Amino acid sequence: MILHRVSCVQLVKVAVQIWANIQPHDKPSQMTFDLANTSHWKPFFHKGFHNPGLPSIQVNCCECVYDMPAVLLFVLDSIYLYD
């Protein structure tokens, strides 16, 4: 399995909202992921600009099977050990 480390986070997609990182840092270990904190995250869609329900352009061409303990260890390793 090829694993890639997350080196920066600029956007987060959750359900029907896209959140922009407006924190001074984009390195995961230096960030807060509290999307309700408006001093750290700005929603793309809002009252003046509603989500039009855009479909995904991602192609569903394969089935992904994850070994959850390995994925969890990889994420923790990426965030805490390689800053």
C-alpha cells in the first residue's frame, strides 16, 4: 500500500459545505479543525450564495478497502511525527 502524508490543508469538504482554512498555518499539526470557529474556517456557501447542489465529477471506478488500524496509525504518524 502506498501512503502519502498530508502536508497542508486549505479546504475541507463536509456534506454540502466547503470550508476554507483562514488560519495562519496550513500544517495539520498546527491547525484546529473546529469548523464552527469562524476565525479559523470560512464557509464557502452562505445565505447570499447557496449551494446549488453541484454533482461530484469524481469517477467511481474502483472500490477502496481500508485497513482502519493502519490508516489511523498513518494519520497520527503524519500529524504528530513529521512536523
